[in-house]
Amino acid sequence: MSEGKRERPERRPRLPPGPTRPEFWRSPLRGPWLTAVFGLVLLAGVTLLFVTGLLSYAAYNPDLSAVNDQTPDKGWLGFYLFSWPTSPYWLYRVNQGVHVVLGVVLVPVLLAKLWSVIPKLFEWPPVRSVGHGIERLSLLLLVGGAGFEFATGILNVQLHYIFPGSFYVLHFYGAWVFIGAFVVHVASRLPRAVRAVRYARARPEAGTEEAAGLVSPRPAPPTISRRGALGMVALGSLALLAVTAGQSVGGRWRRTALLAPHGQDPGSGPNGFQINKTAASVGIRPSDIGPAWRLTVRGPGRQVILTRGELLAMEQHEAALPIACVEGWSTPDQLWSGVRLTDLAALVGQGTDTPQARVESVQRGGPFSSVVLRDNQVRDPRSLLAVRVNGAVLSEDHGYPARVIVPGAPGVHNTKWVTRLTFGEPA
């Protein structure tokens, strides 16, 4: 009587001790459903973040010159969208407020999503095939890109310029790396996420395809439900909304923005509203803005030099406009008064078809010490070279003796301490 062949037990790869072993992760909450819910929230939120980021880039008028768009060798990544409008005048304020506040509010969701998939980051072997290696690389770019973009954005909101280079450039390139990996990830995972939300509310068994490597084979006793975990994340996002959104609304609501930078007290009175940089912080000397200050207005073949007294003698106009900055903060409407940019252009022979203008500050060096305004911005009757605000002379920190104020423009384009305006010449 012959013996039958014995079946050999299936060999499983030897796993190093620690997080590479599935039983190392014991949370009973992890699973496809929770991961899918967080992923779908991030899909909507990150999409809106990217769109508002592109609109913010458009507001800088990137096709004008290297003065406004400082991104080197941007190539096709820096494609031009459209001429940023001056109406509605609050457009940039709303767009940038949504971009920054949403970025902060999504932080708990991002951290929760990373927590929910952390067992996948320790898969063993790390690479099983070429396709698996490409997928792992995309995940590395996705996770790294998300961390980089959120971290640099939040540091910028706090005015902590500790980057190894320009925030503008780093955030620009980081956004494209992140969004590329994000699109690849969504394309491969979205159908599975939708199925998980629709049909996999029950906890699948560990080791099955439905478990997706997320379900623990040895879960600890639950202390909170999955819906409770979602509620905690939502509560964290609402708390961040409550202590962040006030800086985008401005005025009295800024007091509620506990996470906004509060190191600079603008004081009270007509000039008592938010600033980013004081005159002293950018090296403005008393002699730069004292009695010897002059405004040079240039056009094709013509030049006019004005004292402050001569500038004040010109017809003065008013415009109620806010200041909105890339960091997400904005002010309520302030009443500015000064000379229309079109009137200054007329001094050097520019008519109703006033072209773009270069605005230069006495500020020495640094980004945006000069900017270029598009023709539609120059021609808007609310675009002023302001000398007063809310009935009072501009303070030094708000740009005395004169600053540009343009409806709908990013705050950095509302140049302070203006010393030269050039109309109609190539910028």
C-alpha cells in the first residue's frame, strides 16, 4: 500500500519584528470604510485647495514679467490663466481666505487618513514587483508632498519664513509634485473607495482582499466606534475653523483667530489695521520717506518728478477697499484717498488706453519691492496712489508717504513707500 503525497504547507515570507507584522497594529477602527471616508473628504478638499491655489497664482499675473512671478524655469507648469479682474473687488480676499482656512481645517483629516493607512506604509517586502515599486514611489511623493505643502503653508500663515529659499517658489513646485501624485492615487483608488463606503460598512476579515491590509488580525477591544472617530476628527476641524477664519474676515473677528500671528500690534485709530512688515523691518530709513522724498512718474519719452506737496495738490479721490494677503489675512474695507493712477499716467502723456505700469518702492531688495500692474488694474478708477486712509495721513508702516491700492489685487501688489511709477514702457 503506497502512501499518498503529503501537501506541503504554504510558505509565508519571514517578516522582521515590529511594524512590518500585521498583528503589530491592533486598532479595531482601521479598515477600508474609515480610510475611504477620510479619502473622499480629502478628495473634495484638496481639489478645492488646488483650484483656489491656481486662482491665487493667476492673481499674480504671471505672464507680465519675472517681477511678479518669481518662479525660475517654471516652463509649462506656470501656464497663464487669465487677466485677474478688479471686480468684484473682494474676489482675491475670498479666494485666498478659502484657500488658507481650508488648508488649516483639513489638517486633522489628513493626519487621520495617514493614521488609518499606516500599516500599508510598512508592508513587507517593501517592493514586490516593478508595478508595486511604482505604486510605492507614488505614495512616497503623495505623503511627502502633502506634508510639505501643508507644513510650508501653515508656516507662511504664521509669517515664519524659515524656508531654504522662497516660499513662493517652494510652494509652487511642491504643489505640482503633490497634485501629480494625488491624481495618480485617486485614479487607482477611487473605485475601491466608493465600493468601501457603499458596501463594506461591516468589518471585513483580516487577510482578505476586502481588508486591503488595513484590518488587524488581532484587534484590541474597541474604546470608540468608527463614527465616533469621524466625529472627533470633524470636531478638530471645526475647532481649527473657529480659531483661524477670523483673520480672513478681519476687524473684530480677528480676535477669534487664535492661530493667526499676533506679534505686530497695529495700534488703534485710522491706521490701526493689520500689516505684515513694518517700515523698520524692511530697512526704511527716515531719509527715504522724509522731506527729500520724490515721486518719479515716467512714460515713453517723458518724466515728471513730484514732491509730496505737489501730489497732494492734485485732484484727490476715494475708494473703500480691503487689503488681502497671501497668508490668508484680510482687513475690512478701509477708506483710502489719493490720486488716481490714470491721472498720474496722464502727466506723462498716457490717455484712456493706459497700459501696464511698473511700481517701485524705496524698499531695498527683497521680493515684490517692485511689481507690475496690468492695464485693467491701472485703468480702474478705484486704483489709487493713496496718501491717506480713513481720513488720516498714512502711517510709516502703512506706506507713508504714498502707497498703491488696487481693487482685487494681492496685498503684495499694493506696494508701500512708492518712489517711482513707469507707464507704458516694457517691464
